[in-house]
Amino acid sequence: MADSITITDNRSGESMEIPIKDGGVDAAEWRKLLPGIWFHDPGLATTSNTASAITELDGIEGVLRYRGYPIEQLAEHSTFLEVAYLLINGELPNQTELDNWVHEITHHTYVHENFRKRFSDAFHYDAHPMGMLTSSVAGLSTFYPEAKEIEDPDVRMRQIVRLIAKMPTIAAAAYRYSQGLPFVFPDNDLTYAANFQSMMYRVAKPKFEADPVLTKALDVLFILHADHEQNCSTTAARVVGSSHADPYSAVSAGCAALYGPRHGGANEAVLRMLDDIGSYDQIDDFIESVKKGEGRLMGFGHRVYKSYDPRAQIIKKAAHDVFEVTGRNPLLDMALKLEEVALSDDYFVSRNLYPNVDFYSGLIYQSMGFPTEMFTVLFAIGRTPGWLAHWNEMLEQDSRISRPRQLYVGEGERSYVPLADRSA
């Protein structure tokens, strides 16, 4: 029998067979039998809102692939800009294509001088860097009015290059502003990750000397965050993009969604949890308190993954490499012990509570000198190519504007009562 399902409307006795294709069923077919009946799915947990060729995610098997390439291979052998090319264009570049791509990105890192001069005047002295990034990305659209010509593939690609190139510049500027430090211009002799580090940390020296181990770790973290299918921020970017807004507005929407602590703030929550535990010998007591419902195990479990998050394995190795340079973060021993205890306890294993990408990433960022308020900003830099790949794919598919339906549960029709006649 062909893969299909049969639904029957018990009110009328009518039935319909619908094929299962690519793991889903066509909602348009459902509407033929059930007009005016909506499927109630809060959080869109079992709803596909697009067909995409960008990222394959199998949460049961713990598989993550960009355009068919396993994340493990890309993290080991590729660079972030090569992965960005892959996400945007669908194929890995040859040497000439990669050289041209890197050159384009590198030479679009500067922001407009009027933008730079007004940057520091626009925000309060203690503004959160992620709030500054979100607002600034949206503001960039006013400098590139041609970005609204979204039907032109060449115009779209110019904006894609600009956004990937300028995100680290804006992010570093937000950090410098929060620290009361002057703006540092990009250094086009450096790699993408090293240039970001230079713009973050360079003080008096004319050139920034980045440690290659730390630069590689940062590049890997960008790769691991580059895309993750239809998560909250990608969906936000797609919804805004479906109105045919320019890509700066769509990416700003992705940043805004990422700004929420339930999406982009999980690695910060892991650090707070480890600080609250206090010491290595308190791990067992903490685990017992979690099992009693008296605490939460942050950095474990995932909305999609029901096994070990493949990104967590890669980050765990990167953490050890980073600590060889920076010195061992005292929280690492606690994290390793916490993982060991949790993975040997059926309470957590039976609930699919395995470490996710956020469990170790915060420890790496902290050891590299990034303040916690920059963690989500780093996430946004890495995720930008993914947002743009989905935005571009959506336009190529000529997708309809997003317009979900709702189940109305309010009052029925009522007659207006004049103010003088309403009871207290």
C-alpha cells in the first residue's frame, strides 16, 4: 500500500485518502474535506510551514546536515565563510568561487560613515549589545534602498554579502560602546573570525595577533550556529520576509526573536546554573533536587533532538582545545561531572535529556573573554547566513505571505451598551 493516510468526517461520513510525501501531508487536501476547520498546533510543533532544501535535521537519530553535508565534517574541514557559501548557493565552492566570495565579504565589512558616527548617539550608555544589534541591522536598510528590489537576484545577493560582512562590525561596535571604548575599523588582512576578534579587543596596537586555536574555535562555533532548520528566529525572519520586506528587516526580526531568553539565552542560563550549584561536590545534591522538581537542568534536552545533540559533541572537543590556551575554566569540571551523572541516570535518559549545543558554548565564550551579554550577539553572527539562505529560498519559491489561522474562543456576538448603562 502506498504511504498515505485516510481521514473521515464523522459528521458526513465522507472520507479522503491523502499521500504522505517527504514525511508530511498536504494541508490543502485536508481543507477540501474540512473547510473552515483549523488544526490547532500551538508553537507549530507538528506543522511544516515550508519545503526547504537547506538543512536536514533528524532529532531522533541526532543528525544535522547542511545541504546534505554532515555537520561533523563541516566543523572539522570547512570554514564559516565556506559554509555560508554552501548555505546560500547550495553547493560547496571551488577555489576560485571561494576566493571571490571571501574577497566580497571581506571588502564589505565597513559600515557607512554616517551610520558609524550616529551609532554612539542613538543608544543609552548601558544599552544591551543585542538590542543595539537588532536596531542597527534594521537601520542599515535605510542606507541601501535598492534592497527593496527583492525580485532581482543580483540585488538580493549584494545584500546577502553586505549583511554577512557587516554583522561582526556592528556586533563588535555594540560591545565597544558598552565598554566605553572607541570604534575599531575592520582589518581586511584578517580572516572573518580573527577580524571580529580584532574589532572587539584591539586597543593600542596597529595589528591584532589572534591566537589560531581561539580563532578556529570561534569559526567552528559560527559554523555550528549557521542554521538549524525552522527554529523561532528563522521562522520570524521568514514571516517578515514573506511580506516582501527587505532582507535587513527580515534579519532584524531574526535578531529580535533570538534576543528572547527562551531562544538565544540558554548558554547564559547554563553558566548561571553552574554558579548556583557552587562547587564540584554539590553536583549529586543538585541532580537529586532536579529529580524532585526543585530545580532545572539547563543545557540538557532540546525541542527537536531526542538523542545527543551532534553539535554538543563538537563543542565539547572545542572546549578542551580552548582551555589549553586560556587555562582551564573551573566550571568545566563541574559541567563534565554534571553530564556524566545525568547520562548515567535513567531519570534523564528516559526523558531524552542529553546535552545540547548550549551546554558547553557558554563556557567557551566566557573563557575567550566574551561577556555574557555578548553570547546572543555571537549566535546572531553565526546564524545570519542561515536566515538569509531561508529568505532567499522563500523568494525563489514565490511563497505566499504568512497568514496562520486561529481558533476563536472569545465571546459570541454582543450588543453595545452605552457607558452610562454599564454596571460598576
